[in-house]
Amino acid sequence: MSRETVDTAARLHARLLFYNGEDPATGSAAGCAAAWMVAHGVAKPEERVIIEQGVEMGRPSQIFVRASRKDDRVVNVRVGGNVVEVLRGEVFL
């Protein structure tokens, strides 16, 4: 994660590289980032924040995150965005 973004509306820039490629939008990691941002004052509780990802691989994505605080805990972490189906399949076991 980096605070240097391509899109000025985004708060963080993210990448997830793995053994065989890159993920253009990592929702599970975005939820953790939202909790971290609220816990450390980078984002206010209930503030909607955009995380950009996938720019370097030509598949730019925007992930919308938000989290709440209750006492000294971060709660109610939410992750969302818009999607386009690029693949469909079935697995038989």
C-alpha cells in the first residue's frame, strides 16, 4: 500500500503480486486496510475511502471501503465496488 495514488480521488494505491500474476482488486485486503486507516487516523470513522488497484496491469479498479469505531475498537468494516464478469466456470469434484 502507498499513499501515492494515480487517481486524486483515491486515498491509497495497492498491489497484490502472487506467484503467477497480479490481482486487480483485492477486497479481503482492502477490508484490513480500512480497519488500519480508521485505527490510525488516516480515515475518519464512517468515511468512505477509495483504494485504487490494478493500474500497473492495465485493469484499474476502485475499491470502496468504510469502517466504524466503537470505544477503542474498529468495527463494521465494509468493502464494495462494481464488477465486470471476465470469466465463468464450473468445478466438479
